[in-house]
Amino acid sequence: FQNFPNPFNPSTTIRYAVPKSCHVNLTVYNLVGKEIAVLVNETRTPGEYSVVWNGKDLASSIYLCRLKAGNHIEMRKMMLQK
């Protein structure tokens, strides 16, 4: 799902669903591809989850949230606006 709120200041909630048990990696990157934060890196059982990410120490910018669950990969844009 898309993060909410978006744009955000200073924190946002990232929701995702896992259809079957698998390893989940949820990582935030800046626009040049530098890893900013690893929010989830563990095996999850089927269900819906949410993670709050706080960007209070970061500059206003667009950040990319990458979700890898098993063989499935998605990316979403998130805008931090101060």
C-alpha cells in the first residue's frame, strides 16, 4: 500500500500485506540509491502489517520504499516535506 500520510512530516505509516509465510525486507533509500533505513528484515506469516518510519533527522526530499517479500518486489515514492 502507499504510505500515509504522503507527503509527511516527520513520520509516516507504511502498510503491507503478506499472502504466505516468507522473508520480508522493507528498506528506505534516497534518490541516489543510498540505504537510509531497514525497517523490516525477518520472516512474516500471512497477514497485514504496518511500520512507522520517522524522518525527523533527514532533509526534505523524495525517498523510495522497497518491499521484497519472497519473489515479489515493489517500490513506492514517499515525500518528506519540512
